[in-house]
Amino acid sequence: MKTADPELMRAINRFSILDTIRRAGPLARVEISERTQLSTTTVSAITAALLDDGLILARHEGDLRNAAARGRPRVALELNPAAARVVGAKIAADRMVFVVTNFCGMVLSRQTLALRVDRQPISVIADLIEDGVRRCVVDADLSLTEIDLVCLGLPGVIEHRTGHVRTSPIFRETGVDFAKEMSQRLGITTIVESDAHAITLAHHWFGQARDLDDVIVVSLEKTLGLGVLHGGQLFRGAGGLSHNLGDLVVGMGPEGAIRLASQAGESAIFGAHAGSGRFAEAVRLGRGMAHAQTLIAGEDNDLIVAATRAGAACGMALANIVTMFAPPRVILVGSTLALGAPFLDSLRQAYAAAIPPSIQGVAELVVDQSTDETWAQGAAVVALRELYESPWSTTGPAPAL
């Protein structure tokens, strides 16, 4: 029988203790033991190491000056905000949003660059991201040498472990080793992550899933993304692969598989509208969805039909996802939600019609129009979790990912 890898178990226990302190702290060691189901000996050993590394702080609760008080003052442990600083970013086709956060995930500075990047060469995109990171770090009154990790959230199919971007609407090329490119430019270990995974962790830390360790997040933007959180951990495929929900097959036609993106993707919704006039200009500037919202409000029948069709396709896809995973909550995020009632009403109706009777009412559907800053903050959370899970001290250099 194989025995558990002691280093792996220690890393898992370390993450569990840090995450428990983050979510419920300040906590005494006995409370940490109760919440994590770890022995008091294990908790004492790991928290002692975390104190030595400067990742947590001890707070003495009670009046130390009152000699008449019985017993020793309670010692509670909390995260040390200054233990690490990370940069998180959301990289979209028409904008880049950067945040610097401390070890608790609190935003220290933010930077938004509104510009079209998806038609640019890799070198230009990398230049723009480097400038955005540097500006945001300076705005936080820091230098790059004080940043521990950088995480870039991109749409598409991404290998988290290697940093390879298999496909993304941001890049012309496929199979881009973007983590290596940006790590070399910045001189800091840089992680590349699916933006859908980033927003999933943002909701787990700060948003609609703070009370849950199991949740599904569906990202409806230019690319349709999926985040699956189980037991507080992201589910990733082989090599840390992210999921492109737009590739989901929803039927078969004369020309082969019909995929969700062809029914509910941005291009499918805009259709012929995107090819001419003011709509074409809005799409070119990355404002296509906002312009579509205006036209729907003006009762543009073609767009209403397209939004209704997209909502129905998404509703059926959600029913399939819930059938497979039976999560307590499904959170919908992304710019496509701006289509409003035609899209959302159709989605809910299709979902209700397609969900099996045996699991009706199991999953709560939540519509959340998170800001771009929240997505970037989620990318920062990815970086923070890497620090949580790593066995090395953040005071020393982190190995390349």
C-alpha cells in the first residue's frame, strides 16, 4: 500500500490552515484544529512555521496589564497582510485591468487600460501588459522587487501548470508559452490562468460563493468559460487545462457538430449586425455588447431573436452541467448578461424545461454582473493560493512554475 507523500500532506495541511485563518480569523489554535479536523500537534507545528515565515501574526486578546485577571490571555492567529504582494490582471480583447493586492487579497492599487489588443502581435501585447503591471505596482508605492507573483487571467484554453495558452481570442497564434514570456520580461514568476477560473476564485473569496466550497461559475463573454470548484479546489483537466464551454456540442447538423459558441457566442448573437454601420464601429472598439443592449431596448427584432436563441442554448447547457455536477449554486457572469430580459428569461425557461425532475431545485441560479476589477482580483487570488500551497517561505525566491 502506498503511503501519503509527507511533503504533499504538509502542503495540503498548510493551505487548509491558512485558508481557515483567512476565512474565519483571527482564530486560536484550538479553533483552527476544530475547523480543519487536524490534530492540535499538527496545527501547532504548522502555525509555528507560518509565524517564523511571517505569513501569520499572533494577536494577544485580553488585558495583559490586569494582573488580577485569571488565566493567560487568548492568542489568536491572523494573516499578515504584508507577508506577500501579488499582481492580478484581467486581459480582455478591448481592455486590461490590473490590481495589486496584499496577502489578504485587499486591493492596494488598480489600473485600467482601455485599448484593443486582440489584433496585435504577441510582442506588442506583452509590452502593454508589462507597462500595465509596472504602472499598477508604482501606484501601490512599491517596486517590482517587492512583488512575489503575477497572475494574468486570459480567455481561452490554458494549461495552468505550464503557462501555455493553447487558444485564446487575444492571440493570433496558438500554443503560446506566455507565462515564460512574461516571467522573463518582469523578472517575476508569472502564472497564466483562465479568466473563468480567476472569477470563480474571486467569488469563492469575496463574492457569491463565500459560504460554499462547491460551486459552478459560467462566464459568458466573447469566450464562454467554465469554472468548477469542488471541496474548495478548482477542478482542472490534464496539465491544469481550463475548460472552453463554447466547445460543448449541443447538436449535430449536416456539416457536423453544432457547438455552444455557434449559438450563444458573441459573434453568433451579433450576426449580420456586426458587419456594417455604427454596430460595426462599436464592435471594433470593444463596445458591441453595450450597443446590442441599446438596440434591444429599442426593440430591434433581429437582436431580440438572437438573444433569445442564445439564452435557450445556454439554459440547456446549464441543465447538462447541473445534471453532471449537482452543485448547490451556479453563478452566471460576463458581458453577455447585458442583453437583459430576452437572454435571461429564455435561459431560465430552457433550464427549467431541461433539468431532470430528480434534481429540480438542487442548484440555485445566481446572475452576477461583476466588475472587471473583481476578475483581476480573482487572478490575484490564484497567485495567493500558489503562495498558500507552496511549502517554501515567501521571504525567499519561489521556484519557477
